[in-house]
Amino acid sequence: MLPAGFNKAYCRKHSRTCPPAHFGVYYRPCGRVGGDFYDGFRLDEDHIGFYVADVVGHGLPAGLLTIFLKKAVRAKEIDGRHYRLLPPNEVLQLLNREMIQQALAETPFVTMVYALFDRRDGTLTLSRAGHPYPIYLPRRREPELLNVHGPLLGVFETTFAVQRQRLQPGDKVLFYTDGLNASGEGQPQNSTERLLGALPQYRALPIRELVSRLSLDLLGQEGPMDDFTLLGMEVEGS
């Protein structure tokens, strides 16, 4: 089980560097077993694959489904001495088909965003399945959402769109779950709105510090009402 909340030891263990890409992650479940999960892996000398996903619900059923889904993610096909990296839309399409074939008694709601980073030219390719839109934080421009279309996983046979974003040195991208959704005295705010509202004071920080301080600021000491995960990526500056 991953630790509930951020601490320095956890950050050192679970933040990754693969020049020119640097990663930071904050993960906090609302109970002993969470429905959020994420992973990142180096696929070859030039490509990194990573994802953030959310199984709606809590407890043992959600936890068991996360285990199945993590094992079902296929990012690379190997045939003898040759291999093929699966594009993000194909990764989600195969996972979607695998879920449908399980014919679960109750269709779970599962969201995911899967990304593939090519460090040779800084291209980030991503596909999304019902997940909150990633936030692209250019070094010298205002944040923007990467609005790639994609339905929930495991509901019906479908295809997923692909979006490509060329990242420049100093650019950052944030991937997250909806655990920040909350209603205050005014209008309800979702995770995207709350992250965008708090970003200006942290945007200049290195990605690991940005992720941890932004998460702690928004969650406070009481923690989320739902599981929350924030994974950030930064391209090394010149």
C-alpha cells in the first residue's frame, strides 16, 4: 500500500528523472484502499510511458480492480528481437476491450489518461478515457487544457482520440484525478478549476516541489473526501 500523503522519503523514492524529463507525484487515498492508481516506465532509450487512472468507488472492490487494470495495461509488444511501442489510443483501446470481455456484473466507471513521451524531440502523445483534462503549463504562456476526447473505459467498444504536444524546455504538464472536487459557499468547483486557480503562485517551482506544495495547499491537513493523485512532468530547462 502506498503511504497516505506526501513525505520526503516517498518523494525521493517515487519521483523519477529521465533527462530531459523530470517527474513528481503526490498520491493520497481517502481510505486504506484507494481507487486511484498510476505508473510510469521507460520503454526504451528514448520513450517513457506513464498514466494516471481512477476507479470510481472505494474499498476492496475498487482496489482489486486497480490490480487487474495495472496488469492489463500493455504499452509494448515484443516479437523476438523486435518490438513496437503502442500509441496511447491503442493502449486504451486494448484495455477497454479487456474490461468489456470480463463481463462484470456491474459496469465500473474507470477513467484514465495515458501518455508517451519521446525525449528526442520533446513530443508528448496522449489519449484520454473520461479523465480530467491534463493541464499544459508552458514556460512563458498561460496554462491551457489538453482537450482530447475519450469516453469512459469498459462501457462499450470505441476508439480513442490522440493529441500531440511538442514540449519546450521548462514546460510542465499535470495529470490528476478528481479528488479535489468540492462545493463551497459559492459555485461547486472541480479539480481542474481548483488546480488552475492555485497554479500561479507555484508555476515557477521545479516539478517535484510544485506537485507537493500545490497538493498540500489544496488538500489542507484534513485530506480529500475522495482519492487524489497529481502527477507532474517537466522538460529540463536550458
